[in-house]
Amino acid sequence: MRRATLYSIAAVLAVAALFFFMTTARAKVQCRVCIEFRGRTNCASALGPTEQAAREGAQSTACGPMASGMDEQIGCSRTPPTAVQCEKRQ
């Protein structure tokens, strides 16, 4: 393999590792939220620095496949979850 190819691969791996570290370093809480919206149910998990942030992220992710358009997305995000499970990460 050529040196330029090896350097390119190393640079891509370094950027991926940095991205992974930056997104998970502050994540201290993981939440799983289940939402029932317009007769459909979906669950999703998210990480966050606080429980509130993790819950909001999980709810937004759970609403994604069920809501089409901004109005439904807002309505789904305001719907109380049917189940919430949060735990602190080590």
C-alpha cells in the first residue's frame, strides 16, 4: 500500500475516534422512552449529560418514524411517554 493511502486511513480513523469520544464523553445518563402517538407505538434510547436531555433526545428519536411534518412532530413531542427508563452511566 502507498503511504498516502495509509495516512488517509489513519486520518479517517482518528477523526472517527474523536467524534465518538466527543459525543459520548459528556453522556452521563441513558434513557429509553416509549411513545404512543396516533395508534402507533415506538421506543428509542438516547444519551445525555442530564436526565432531562437524555429523555428529550429519546422522545424525539421515538417520534421520528411516527410523525410526518412539523405539526405532528410537535404533537408527538408533547405527548406524555408510556414508559421511561433512565440510568446513570459509569
